[in-house]
Amino acid sequence: MTTPASTTSDRVAVEPEAYLEDPHRAPLEIDPAARRGPALFRWVTFAMEQLIAVILVALIVSVSANVIGRSLLNHSLPWADELARMLFIWLIFIGAAAAFVRYEHIAVDLLVRKLRPRAAYALYLLQHLIIAGLMGVILWGGYLVMSRSTGRTAILGVPWNLINVSLVLCAAFIALVALWRAVQCVRLMRAPASLSRRDGGA
């Protein structure tokens, strides 16, 4: 059975991004390559991504050195285990902040994609206010931990606060980005011209 030529010509190839990206999210995105978003956030995101690469390489080298020491030399490297743990903690928090900037955390956006722009930005506003509030709680907890932590790690003698500060930096950056996005949502909700154009194009 053959398909009519008219039916075949009417088919339009749809890019996968059309199903994966929320069209309302574009004004809230921060992309260093596309120069989208505030310059400060773009530069910090770029720096975090370079730091993630360096930490990942150092983590691989540290773990590999310990594996080789145990397997071939029959000698464990205690400092390698401790270094790997510290690097992994930094990798988690810096990676979490970078992923938040790029909207790479797991999320269910079925509802917000089907809403009108004003309602979608209202939902985004609520979301980012909640995120900023949670980051504020984490910042306060991190401050308490750092103010009471005076010890050092057992083998390398690294101050614990050098590890704890990764959580504080991560929470502070996420809170700033969330507040910026909340302000953007308010601005977009108060711009009837841009919203009407988006409604017309939907």
C-alpha cells in the first residue's frame, strides 16, 4: 500500500526539542555561549563548568591512583580516598548550581507547557520564590555549620570549612539566579504586549 504524495508532502518534520523544551522558559534561560542572561551569571556559570572539568579529572586521577596502588603495589593510599571524598563533595554542589542555571535538573513541566504565558510565568514565579526560600534556609544552616567547625581532615589536614563552603556557595548562587528569574517573571507578567504576542503565536 502506497502513501499518497499529498499526504507525504503535508508531513512536517518536528525537531525533538519541540517536545523537550518549554517555550515559556526562553526569557529565563542563562546561556554563556548564546550570551543569554546577565553577564555576571554567564561568567560564573562558565567558571563553574571549567572547575567541574578540573575536579572531575582530579577525581579520576585520585581514584585511579588508589586502585593501581591496591591492585599492583599491594599498598593503599589513604590520602587518595580522603581527597576523592572532598573532590566529590565539591563536584556535587558546583554541578548542582551549574545544572540549575541550565535547567538540567529533573522536572515535570507538563502543566506549565500547557498554560497561557501569564499563568505559566505565575507558576514559574512561585517555583523560584520557593527555591530561593529553601536556599536561604540552606545558607543559614551552612553558616551555622561553618561557624562551629574548627577541625581538619584526619590525613590531609584540610580545614573542614574548605569543604563546607561548597554548600554555601552553591546555595547562594542558586538563590541569586532564582531571585533574578522571579523578577523576570514579574516583568513578563506585567508586559501585556509581549504576552499577547506569545498568546497569538501559540
